[in-house]
Amino acid sequence: MMLACWYEKIFVVQKPVQRGYKKNGYDVTLYVDYKGQNKIQGKNTYKQNSKELEEAIEKGYIYAYKKLILGE
């Protein structure tokens, strides 16, 4: 599924909430980059390098695959 998204140039990207340096990093939001366009912006914030972030990225790819490739 992720390979199909990458082939179609669909990426789930992390964007820090704030610029600058912080010891454990700032929280991030996710958005789906569809062929170089900021297509779908996420609403939730996640701590960097957390299990919740990994799960959200996987859900983002599943969502993008269903909506943008399969058209469901």
C-alpha cells in the first residue's frame, strides 16, 4: 500500500508545530502531500518518535490509498 502511494507520489509528511530547537523536538501534525500539493491537512498533534505517530502515519497512508488511488 505504501509502495503504491509512493509510486503515485503520495506522501504522508510530518510538519513541526513550531520552528526552532527543543530537546525532544516539537510536536508534529501530519498532512498528505499529493503530487507536490498540500492536499489534506491533519488536525491532531503527535509527539515526535512516538508509537501514536507511527500508527497515525500508517492510517494516513491507508486513507490516502483508499481516497486518492482507489477513489472510495
